[in-house]
Amino acid sequence: MTTCPTCEAVWGGMNTGHCGGRDGCHHTFASLSAFDLHRHGGHCRTPQDAGLVLTDRAYVRFGHPADTERPTQWAPGGQGILA
């Protein structure tokens, strides 16, 4: 798990994005595309304005609405997605 030294948010995952830094909004995002969607013209938009929703995780993070419908489950050994 990673912790932001400024806001103390905690997250994990290789594709998770946290908007930190001096000018960041300090929201955490379920994917890099969700992170990119919240940035507009070099500024942060609220997750709601970007069309993002809270996802079901042990920590607060925002993602695309489809991210909340069914979590992706990978087959053992990374051999594709389970149905």
C-alpha cells in the first residue's frame, strides 16, 4: 500500500492514480483513464463532474460507473478474465 504524505490517503494497485502534490485535489482513482478524465485544462474537476463514482474498495477511490458493476477477476496465472 502507498500513502500520500500530504493527505495520508492510502491506496494500492499498479493502475491506481492519486492526484497529489501542491495543486492536486488528493482524490484517488481506480484507473489511469479515470485519473485523466478528472483533469481538464490543467485543473482538477470533481469526480462527480467527470462522471466518476465511488468504487467498492477498502479505501476511497473513484472510477468509471462500469467499474462498480462487476469486478474484474483474472484466471490463475493471468490467463484471461473469468466470466
